[in-house]
Amino acid sequence: MSIREEVPGFLQVLSDGSVKRFVPEIAPPSTDSSLGYFSKDVTIDPSKPITARIFIPNAPPTSVARLPVLAYFHGGGFCIGSTTWLGYHHFLGDFCLASQCIVLSVDYRLAPENRLPVAYEDCYASLEWLSRSKGTDPWLERADLSRLFLSGDSAGANIAHHMAIRALQDAACPVSIVGLMSIHPYFGSERRTKMELADGGGKSVSTNDLFWRLSIPEGSDRDHPGCNFEMARMSAEEWRRFPAVVVHVAELDFLKERGVKYAEFLKGQGVKEVEMVEAKGEQHVYHVFHPKSEATSLLHKQMIHFMKRF
């Protein structure tokens, strides 16, 4: 069997169309109370399947305090990644403890077997599941869904953006989203950025192009609405109701330019609250590769500061 497409160390698409993914170290759910949090895996929709991992902070038996909720979507160019990856598990478990927040980390179906908009549909289903399960899952007893935040890194930040749009345009949406924390957002377009032009045909451009080629609908280009945020069909009134957004970019990230343009675009559309935070000296999704680093601890603090405003 020959290799048709490849991202070395992460993904191979074989000549028969099958996909081989190279899975890094994964983490089981956390049952050790000394960590300060617990986690468990849940099924959002067994027919797809869509699963998720819930993180909850330890609480005294008498505690009745209601907790904000964070829905988190992992990155990986829509083609790789999982909430079970060790880096995501530590990053979100530690954040759950530091923020005293309930976290729902979603495992959506991956491309190219499931091209966009499948990831969007799966993640929206997870928000609907949150609303349905609030009264039935004991882990969500203290969840305050009036303080629901969305976050994700890379492709996950792209998903969070599209979840906010869909929630605004769906009259039957069962949840209200307070804010978005977009970490190193993954967007694109047929028009190259300066950094992409400078890279020429280098590894960064070719890898990004491959992930987009595998994830958007066949026959589409990088101006597909899932890729190019400027193609969103939103009225001026809808943009004014868009949740508050903080866009996190990393100084050494090849996609930093896209993140800056995303923040500028939202401001230009009339989104009321948009801010940008830059991590100096850091690379793309450093928090996943180094979840225990000082830079990741600072990211946690910045996210908590944003959430406490609401």
C-alpha cells in the first residue's frame, strides 16, 4: 500500500483512501482526588460516535457553589487530535482546578473520513448535550450554563468561532455563550499572508495546505467558509451580538498573522469586545506540548482573568 499524503509523525493517507494516524501518549480519566480534579469520558451521540471528557474540580461535600462551564475543542487541522492526548488532558485538568470551572472537552469526528461541516455538527451536538444533561448527569449538578465559554486551539479555535455563529443564528439554540477564548486560531484563504509568502513552498505552507485539502469538502478551495472567516454570512445585527472574544497568538507561530487578522476582522464587523494577547517566544500550541510550563501557567491565568469579567 503506497502513501498518497503524509504529515510525518502524525498522519498518512494511503492509496486505498484509508488513514493511519500516529497517536502520541494518551491519558486515562483521572480518579485520583489528590490532583484536585476528576475526569470521566461520556458519550454525546453513540450513533456517530461523538464522545467527550468532563473535568470537574474537587469540592467539599457541602459545597453548593455553581461553576462556570468551558466547552473546549482540540486542534489538529481537523484531521488529528483527541481530548485523550496527554497534553490536552493535563492542560484542561490543571485549568479546571485553577479556574474552578467544569470543562467539557469534545472528541469530534476527524477528516478526511469526515470532512467539514461534520466537526461543526458534532461540536454543536455537544452543546445541545450539555443542556439536555444538566439535570441528569450528577457531574453537571453545579454547572452554571448561564456562564458558558467556548475555547479551543488551532482548528479547535476555528470550531469555537463557528459554534458562536451557529448559536446566534439558531433560534432553538438551548445555550447562551458568554465568551470565546481563541488560542492560535487556524484559518486560511486562497490569498497568502506575508508569512506564508515568505515561507514559499516550505514545510509550514505545505502542511497547512494538506490539512485544508483533507478537511474541507472535496472540490472546495481555501475560501470555503469553514476556512476563510471573511466568508461568514452574518448580518450587522448578528455581529453586534457576537460574544466577547480574546484571541491568543504566539510570537513564533507561523499562524500568528491569521490570528491577528481574525481579531481585526471581528473588530471591523462591530463585535463589541475583542482583545488580543501574545505569548512572547512561544510556538504554535505550546500549551499542548508543554502543559506544565510557565508559559502555559500564564495562559491559564489569562484565560481565568477573561472568564472572571463575566
